[in-house]
Amino acid sequence: MARQKKKGGVLPPDGGWGWMIVAGCFVVTVCTRAVTRCISIFFVEFQMHFARDYSGTAWIHSLVDCTTMLCAPLGSLIGNRLSCRVAVILGGFLASIGLVLSSFATSLEYLYLSLGVLTGLGFALCYTPAIAMVGVYFCERKALAYGIAMSGSGIGTFVLAPLVQLLIEHYSWRGALLILGGFVSNLCVCGALLRPIVLKEEEACPLPVDTESGYIVKLSVGNGVHTEKATGVKLEADGQQSCLQSMQEYSFMLMPDFLVLAGSFLLLASGCSLPFVYLVPYALDVGVSHHHAAFLMSILGVIDIIGNITFGWFTDRRSLKKYRNICYMFAVGMEGLCCLFIPLLQTFALLVPFSVLYGYFDGAYVALIPVVTSDVVGTSYLSSALGFVYFLHAIPYLVSPPIGGWLVDTTGTYTATFFLSGFAMISSSLLLFTAAIIRHCQRKKNNCLKKDPQLESCDGKQVDYYTSKNKDLMEIIPATS
């Protein structure tokens, strides 16, 4: 670190220890997202043990997801202020304690706090910093690195889903939660792998903060009478500089492209969690056995891996890099379309193709979320941007499963729940597609105005207007640069 600071930082290595960062992030996604998905396997056990309805039991899963996303900015803050290593180790400790305490639950309300809030908080402190570290270590092969790292969610679901079902059968749901608590403690080991690096100025801080404090030096070099004043001014200046840095960390929130992306994420989060919560209960409701229902989650998980890696590799190709947004829209739209057909699938043989398609496109868009976000805001703001992006997932993750459970209780079927999921994800894709079309039309119009020869030969007032406007723009651009 000292040598890096003397040299002014390094470029993203795109390999080397970066692959250990990818491995650490891979295990983090296994221990956070895969374990969260497997909580749906406990759904029926909790419902039967505590004799509660669908909506009440669904609050457990929604609280885990909501707390994980709601506290994501806190994970980013700790990662930025202290280090990603500290954030992940602390989060692993909290998540493990939460799962162990949940094994002693005496009511659903107890699980709301221990499993929903405490474990979710631990996951939040681990998830965002680990993902952000991959973006720091990789530039040219960023999508592939993220594809491998995020595939931990699919591999973890594939392995853990039948394993959790087996643990429940042998040790009851309490023993299964206790064992998961020990497994999740491996997050502390993953945190130790996250070795920080300092990137070069142009890579790490495109909007540099003026760290010079000349007026402090002038005051401090005077006689001893001005020492207290200099100290006070220095503290005040440090506070102002810290405030300025915090403002710059979140300046990306004013970017129009990011605002559209944020709106799309809100719609996406409203629908993407419902199939993971209600796929197993739906399968059991239509007569599928417990083992086959858990195996559907395993299929979804292993195909999720293929989606992570293949979409990551494809979108890293030079010919496809500029079409990453389109690939992301396609994946989200197809995932929503799959949900619209699930009420027609009422046997295990028909639910297997759904798990394959839904798992593939889920892995595809999950791997592209940090890549698309990085393309919009840049690497320097990636940690803060991911914290905000996952924060946007919080409220939809909180209310969507209970709303889905209420729809099941009201209608007596799962049709309305899966329709809600499908239309929300299709709307998310259409929002980005509409914004892309508008942006393309504006660029095409601007190019036509620049290349139209009639505007140059005409002597009317309209020509003067465009000429003066272009001159003003040429004067503004160098000034801002």
C-alpha cells in the first residue's frame, strides 16, 4: 500500500490477486444470496410449526432481502471509510450469529428479528463491498469476472437446496439453521482475502477533490499565538473536505441515465423475488413431492451459473461491449415472460423447463447489474452506486412477498402472484428500452442538424441561431474540462 501511494496508484490488474478477489466474492454470493434463496425451503416448515398464514410467513424472507438491500449503503460506507475487508468480516460475524439465534426461535416475530433483521444486516455488510472490489481489480475482463463471481448464487442454490431439505429431514428446521450459521461464518475468511489497492488518480477519482489546504499552512507557520486558531480552522476545513467528498461520492445520482436505470431497478425488484419465494410452495400445491420441489430450486441454481458465465463472457467481447444494455434488457424481459406462463405448468416435467429458462436469464441479468451500473457511473463511484442500487431493492423486496402471499390467500391460486412478477419485470425492461429509443432519436436528430448543408448555406435567422448555439457549446466544453 505504501509503495502504491508513492507511485500514485496502479491500474486495474485484470488478473493476479484479482482472481482471489473473484473467488472471495464467489463464496460471499454463495453465503448471502444462495442462503437467502434457500430460506424459501423453510417456508412450509415455519408455516406448519407456528400455524400462520402465507402472508405472515412470507415476511421472514422479505425481511432478509429488504434488510440486505436497505443496509447496502451502510456496507458501502464502511467499505469506503474503513475497508472492504473490515465490512465483510463484520458482516459475516453478524450473519452467523443471526442464523444461530434463529435456531432457538419460539415465534415468527422472533424470526423476524434474528433471521430477518440481524442476518440481513450481516449480509448487507458483506455483499456490496465484495462486489465493488471485483470492479476495482478488473477493467477489460470486468463482465467475465463478475459473471464468475456472481455465479456463486447459482452454484450455492444448486448445492444448498437439496442439502437444506436433507438437513431439515434429519435435524429439523432448527438443526438446519444452526448448521447454516456455521457455514455462513466462512464469510469472515472471505473478508480476509479482500486486499485493498489504490488506483491511479485518473482511474480512481475522475472528479478529484482539492486536498490542498494552503490557508491552514499559512496560519500554522505563524507565531504561537495563532496555534489554536490554526487547529480550529484545520478541523473545520477537514470537516468541509469530508462533506465535499461525501457529496462527490453520490453525485452520480443526478445523472439522467442513472435515474432511468434506478427506476428500472425498482420495477425489477418488485417482481424478481416472487418466483424464488413461491416456486416451491406452488410446486407442492400442484402435487409435486418435497424432493422434486427442492430439486426445481437446484435446477434453477445450476442453470443460473451458465447464465452468469456465458452472458459475462459474451458481453466482454469487443463487438458486444456497446450492446451490454440491450443484453440486460433482453434478459430481464425474457425472465418476466417466463413468469407469465408458470400458471399453465402443473407437473414436475413442465416446471423443469421453467426452472431452466428462468434460472438462465436470472443469472444473465444478475451478472450484468454491476457491469451496467459501472458503465453508467464509472469505476470510482461503483461502490457507492451499488450501495444505492441495492438500497432501491429494499422496499420492493420487503412488500412483494407479503403482497404475493395476500394474493394467494385472497384468490386461492398462485396465478395473480406470478402475473405480478412477470409484468413488473417486463415493465422494467420496457422502461430502459424506451429511454434507449429516445436517446437514439435525440442523437440522430443532433447528427442531422450538424450534417445538414442547408443550414450552412442559408442566411436566415435560424442559421444564426444554430451557429451561435454551437459556438456557445464549444466555449462551455473547454471550460468544464
